[in-house]
Amino acid sequence: MKRTLLICLCAGLTWSSAHAQSTAPRMSPETRQKLMDSLNKGAAYLKSQQKPDGTWENHPGVTAMVAAALLHQPGARTQAAQTTAKTLEYLRSLAKPDGGIYVKDIPHYITATAVMALVAAGDPKDTPIIEKGRRYLAEHILDEGEGVSPSNKFYGGLGWGGTSDGGRADIISLEYGLRAMKEAGVAANDAAWQKTVQFLQRTQNIGELNDQGFPGDDGGFMYYPGYSQAGETRSYGAATYAGIMSYAWANVKKDDRRVQVVLKWVRNNYTVDENPGLGQKTVYYYYMVFAKALQAIGEPVIVDAKGVSHNWREDLGRKLLSLQHPEGYWVNTVPDEMQDNKVLVTTFTMMAIEAALQN
């Protein structure tokens, strides 16, 4: 099965401050209205692709992602509840005695997506399934219980699960799992959070604070310790924005040095034209985490390396509007990581827009 880079919408991080939000430059009314209309077109396309049993693409992860995106669409709750009724029943049917929610493959990933979709639905009857799902994810963070010592570079991480990840952890899978745990209510003092910080620090190019001896110190993130999809241990866009959010889930403060240096990377590499370091590869996943991270941390304006100020919501909104097809979908010209799948890419894009609309 192809691996996919899937992450659900978050409601917002504690890093956002009331002052930052109140002083944020607003998205222009024209762009906002166009984005609302764009979401309606995207939702209509997704609904047209839904199977009679409520699923999408014969894939439980994609199915859960679509459900979460539809349920978070502003002003469309009633319609989304109707569209996803069978979807949610399908996801509930996947719950296993061990707390996981999956069919067979990539159980960590499927569980996390399903937990987020069920949380987004907000049905009290799902509380037991959500509770078991979050415990399942917390228990599968790599630590002594899996025979992984603190000196192992994967300690504190999380992979796709099953045999698909080869026992490795990566920043994308971890952020996804942490987000599901956070939305499902894992307590801030849970030991799992501190363990994940060790993995995050080893995945970040942060000089002497990374005990793996990697040469990079630009503050960005690689895919996992010692490997980057951009080559060697280079930082790249998607991993870096996933790293920002992961620090937030793990309760690392915004004024922490590790967070401050990654925000410097953001300023030095600001763009809505590509996934920095990878070009157009997985660019729609990049758009999603870009929007979620910047909305969540309360950074309404990014001042880039040249001193130019960017209202990122306006920049991203206009970019995504220009990329939507008349039929309502988005799709990447570079097919890597399932980005030739119109349903998945449309879901990523809708999540990016939903985050940008949260002023």
C-alpha cells in the first residue's frame, strides 16, 4: 500500500494569544467569500465521489480524513453530518479490542485519523472508542515497552504501525498521532509528551541540542533522525511545519529556544509556491500543515528573510483559489505520495483553507 502523508485539521494550539489574534490583519472580504465558495465546490466534489457505504477510495485513512474535513467546514455542519453518517458508522466498526481503529495495515495512522474524525463529529456515544483510541496511540509511542532504549534515535517517536514502517518513527506520523491524542484529551502531564520531545529534538537541525551529531543548525526538521526526503539530513517544508505543531502538542512553550529557531527557519523559507526543499512534491500536504501551523501559533504576519511582510492567509488563499479545477477538486501534477488522488488532495486543500479562515 502506498504511504500517504495524512494529517487532520486541528482546532488551534495554546500558543495562539488573544493579542495576536485581535491585531491580526484580516483576510480581505473578497478573498474570504471566494474561499467559502471554493469550500462548497470542494465539498460537492467529495460528496460526488463517496461510495454508497459512506467510504472514499477504498481506504479507511482517506475516508476518515474526508469526514474530518467536511465536519470542520464552516457553515455546513448539518449537511456534513448527513454526508458522514454512514462514514462514522464504518469507522466505529473498525474498533479493535486493543483500542486501535483499523482494518489491518498501518494501524497507528488509521487509528489517529479515525479518532480525529470521531472527535470532529462530537457524538457522546463515541467517547469510549475515542478514549481507547488515544490510549492505543500513547501506548505505541516507542519506548522501553517496545524494547527501545532512550539512547535509540527513534525513542519517543511513532511510525505508521504494523510492518509498513520497519520499526521506524517519523515526524509526520508522530505529529498526526500526537494531534489525535491531544484532541482526544490526553492530559498535559502525561509522560508520553516528554518522551516525544526527545525524538523531536533529534529530528530537528538544531546544532548542539541534537545529540545525534548532525551538522545542520538552521532550525528546520528532517523526516526522521538521519534521513530527509530532501536528501541527507536537510530541513524541508512539510517536516518543519509538522515539527512546529508537534512541539505544541508536547506542551513545549513558544518562547523555548527550539521553537524560536524553527520559527526563524519559517521566516527564512517563507513561500506558498512550493514545498521548500522538495519543490512541487507533496505540495498540497505542505499547504495544509503550513496553514495549520501558522494559524495555530498565532503568527498572522511572516516577515521573510528580505524584510518583506506577508499576510500568509491572503497569500495562501489566493494561491489555492488559482489551483482549483472547475469541477471543484485540486490535484498535484507530481504524483508522489498519492498526490495524483483528487479526493485526498482536495481534502488536504480544504483543511488548509479551513485553517486559513480561522482569524
